[in-house]
Amino acid sequence: MKHLEFYSHDELGVRRMRSPELDFGVQWRDAHSWPQYRVSWVEATGEVVAVKLLGSDQNAYEYAILGTTTPGDREEIERVLKGWADACGGLHSLDWVIGRVS
């Protein structure tokens, strides 16, 4: 989904927009070296989100929800993604995140 869809004006989008996010790096990759993804946890919803980094225009970014954890439970997401800094950066590293949060 695009930036405006992710932060739409429905109840869920408003919670996302107002929520702090905890970032887990910006060099996640799928099977290709480009594009890269930023992975973040949305505190208010518990969603773990991958943002495809397509360019400087925010509306060009694509968002994908990889999984969910307990909203507001920072300790849980830190436990679930423990070791993320070592996993980030290689080809298929996004699969590591998906495996941890699904």
C-alpha cells in the first residue's frame, strides 16, 4: 500500500500516524540488492512494517505489514527481533524479519 493509504484517515491510520515507531534498520533486502527496505514497529498497533525505499517522494513509498506483536509491548518486539543488526543487509534478510514476526 502507498504512504497515504497506510496513514489514511480511518481509525487505524490515525493510530499509526500518531504513534511512535521503533526502527530496526534501513538496509533490509529481498532477493535483490535494490530496493532496500526500512523495517519499523508501530507502537500503537503492534505492526511490524517494511517500507520500500523508492525515492524522496513520500507518496512513492510502499508499505507492507509483515506481522504483528502486542501493541505497546516494546520488550516483546525487542525480544522477537533480537539480533536484527546482524541479520540486516544481506540478500533475503527481509525473510528473516518475516520469519520472526509471523
